[in-house]
Amino acid sequence: MAASEGTHALDPSEYIAHHLQNLSTHTQTSIFDIHVWNLDTLFWSIVCGVLTIVILGLPARHATSGVPGRLQCAIEMLVEMVEDQSKSMIHGSRRFIAPLALTVFVWVALMNSLDFIPVDLPGRMIGWLSLEHALPYHRIVPTADLNGTIGIALGVFVLIIYYNFKIKGASGFVHELLSAPFGTHPLLWIPNLALNIIEFVAKTISLGMRLFGNMYAGELLFLLIALLGSIWHFGADASILGFIGHVVAGTVWAIFHILIVLLQAFIFMILTLVYIGQAHDAH
């Protein structure tokens, strides 16, 4: 990928900046630019979504009442875990919400897991397959892109509003917006509405930002560790420290990152259940 940048080799700062750029349809000119579509984020999100359907669908279609296989056993344990969590947070029907939480967990975990793929491999593979130069930019981790995580959070926001209307009705939801938390006096309607709007916006933004921040930091650390290997080369002044640092630090961080990948998926799922569960509760 570095070769596509120009005639000179990338220095460390240019290398990192290069790998933090998405393959976009348009150059971003403002903080919010609707014309920008990050094609790599969309592609890998869809790929992980399809894999989620396959991983959850195949064991369900081939489930047996006898001794389950390894995949079926793992999925059953996961389903039981999600069901226990949803049961403690959702006071009502969980027919749609529990499968939703399970899908969110597996989908986010798969997208996070793409961070384990070497940073240069995706772009080079695409270049080899097309028999041309690699793409100028390519980021493989959708959850390290704020657009991706905010997009998922907006989906959760839509569900929160939907369940508020479904459980409380239009009049009940509007009444809650105007009366909570300070009371029902007409003079308090505007403060109540303002605080409730801020709460919904804060939930959505924090849900997306939390996942993005953790995965972006993990991606950045992998890039920094990759740079350690660049100071190791064969020659009279070969430095073994770069190689040792690259291998040791990379291995330790990859093992620790497994916990982060699963933990962030679990937290996202739990917060989704919490926010939807709050829609079932009346103030």
C-alpha cells in the first residue's frame, strides 16, 4: 500500500496517517458531509452481517435434540447468556429483542475481530486479486470508523423511539417527555422536554463513541507495533530490539485485544438492552 503513495517511502507518521484513511467516494470538507461514503466500512460491515446470519442460521437449521456438535453447543451457550441478560432488563415480550441483542453481539464481535488481520494484508490482497496496484486507502475495521459505530447507534435510537411509542402510546410518550423528571406543571414542560432530548442524543452519541474510541485506539496501537518491525533489518547495523519489540508487543497486545473485542461487543449489546428496556418503563 505504501508504494501507491508516491515515489518515496513513507515515514512513520505518513504510514500511520495512510492507514487511518478510509476508501471514500468523496473528500470530506466538513465535520458532517453527507456526500462522503466510506466504501470499505460499508463492505466489511455487510460481509460481517452476512457471516452473522450464517453463523447463527446454520446451527438453528441443523439443530438436533441429541448430543449437540461444537458449533451448536457454542451457539446454545451464547443464546442462553443473551436470554438471561434480556430477561433481567426487559419487562415485556422479548420475542424480537433477545434475537436482536444476540445478532448485535455477534455482528459487533465479528467486526471488531477484523482488527487481528495484519494492517497491510487487505490492501495487498485486493491488489493481487485485481492484478493491479493495491487500493490507495483501505481500512478493514468498520467499528474503528466513527461513521460505522454512529450508524449502528442510530439504529438502536430508532428502536428506542419505536418501543417508547409501542409500549406507552403516542400520548403516553409525549406526556413523559413533558412531565419527567421535574413534574407536570406547564412551566416545567420546556425544561423537561429539553432534558429528555439531551438524554436521547447523549445515549446515541455515547453508544457509538464508546465503541469507536476503544477500537480506534486498538487499531492505532497495532500500527505503532507494526512500525517496531520496520527498524529491524538485515545488515551491519541490524537491531534485534525492533524485532523483539514487534513480536513480543504484538503477541501480548493481540492476546489482550481478544478480551477488548469481546468485551466491547458485550457492552454494546448490554447498553442496547438497557436503553430498550428503559422504553418499557414509565416514569
